[in-house]
Amino acid sequence: MMFGILFPLFLAATLPGAEDNFLRWDARQAKATALATRVNGQAGKSLDFRVTGTDRSYNYKLRATWMTPQVIRAVARLQQFAKALTGEETRKLVTEAEAAGEIVIQVEIDPREGSGVIPSDWVALLGARSERGAASRAVRGVSKPKLRDLPALAGGAPRDYSYEVFWIVFPAKGEDGQPLFSAADKEAELSVRIHGKEGKVRWPVPDYIRGKP
């Protein structure tokens, strides 16, 4: 899951004068940063013989990218390279992307076998993973299809058309009004549920959202 890469990247955003550092990244650094939070998983067992019809898939390949401030800046920098954007135009991409929500996760789903159709009622939950291995509490995300129009939320890899792409926005607070992630939380867990099948992926809790009031 590239945990060793994530912490230096999250820390960099907090250093004095670091706000525009991304405009000096070369293509290699921007690419590595854009992909630093990209993780893979699967919803459903590898072979589920309970599924005998063709109205649903027996499992779903899952990929998720947490669009942290650093990832957004890296994607914007890649857009700058690709489209010869000015520094101001690139900063505008960042501003637009960050206005989309405090927690935005790009979720990619690829149905295997069966109908090959992703049901519209699938659910994404995000929360802190407890020491016992289960998410202690979680909030439900909302799919925002229009976010596909924001270049800095496009992700750092070319589009893989085997996957359908979703942009899911989560609140930074739980229903009790408290921060979703406390200072003590170490891991965040995304749970995706599709037709009774569940897949999970995890990240270290990004510093920008930890304990945010």
C-alpha cells in the first residue's frame, strides 16, 4: 500500500513555503505523488459459487485513490505538463478540486463475470480502523459524477476502461459532530458493499484530515 511513501508526502504539505512546491516537481515526482494513495482490493470472494444467475457479478475488482491535497497538486502538475498550463492556471485546478469536499476518494470498480453491471445502490463507507481490526465508526459517502469534470481529480494514471470510475465525497465529521479521525487514529478504512459483497482498502490517516474540527 506504499505506506512508506505516504508519510513524507503528507508531511511536506505542512512545511513553511510548501504551498507552491508542487509547481517545481518534475514529471517523475508528480507521477509518484499522484499514485501514492492508490490501493487495490476486491469485493466478494475470488470464487463465489452461490452466484448462479447472470444478473450480477460474483465479485468486483476494486481500486481507490484518496485525493489528498498532495495528490491533487500532483495531478494538477501532470495536467500542467500535458496542457502547457501557466502556474496560475494550475493553481486554479487545485482550488477547484479542493472545493469539491474535504474528503474525496476516487473509486474504480470492475465487475467480473455475471452481468458486468454495477448496481446503482452500492455503498461506500469510510472510518477509522480500530486496533481490533474493524472500523470503529464510519460515514457514508455520496457519489458526485460531476467531479469527473475537474482535471485535478482525474487521478495520476491513464483511464482504464475495464473499470467504471466514481468520485465519492465523505464528511469530515461523524453524526455526533466529532472529527471522523482523531489524533490517535492510525488507519483509515474504506468499505465498499455491492450486492451483499464487501471489499475493504486502507491507508494511513492523512495528516490534513486528522482531528480536523
